[in-house]
Amino acid sequence: MNITLAVEKACKEKTLIDALTFICVWECERAINQARFNYGSGANGAGWDTCFRICLESVMNKWKEVNK
């Protein structure tokens, strides 16, 4: 699932806090998979990154759009 689909699915939750929780869990799972696949490949040995700010902003913007 890509971020667009994850945001759409998150925004089907009943509340904004549930939507934000969904996207945080999704991002954690994505980052863990990336870290497992890329272990040790980064400059600092990490080989992974997170996009929590983008995920949270995306859900909040979409939430406003669908809950006017």
C-alpha cells in the first residue's frame, strides 16, 4: 500500500485521532520493513528513514477535505 491509499484508508476511520493512529502504525510498519531490507546500507549504518510529518500532514489535510 502506498501513502495515497494509506491516507484514504486512514480517513475512513471515525475520528481524526483514529485516522492519525492508523497512519502512524502504517508508517512504523513501512519503516521497519525498509530497515530490515536495507540494514547497514546507509551512511550511518541505518539504511532507513521515516516520513511521519508527511504522513500526519497528509491525513490532516485529507481529513479536512472529506469532513467539511
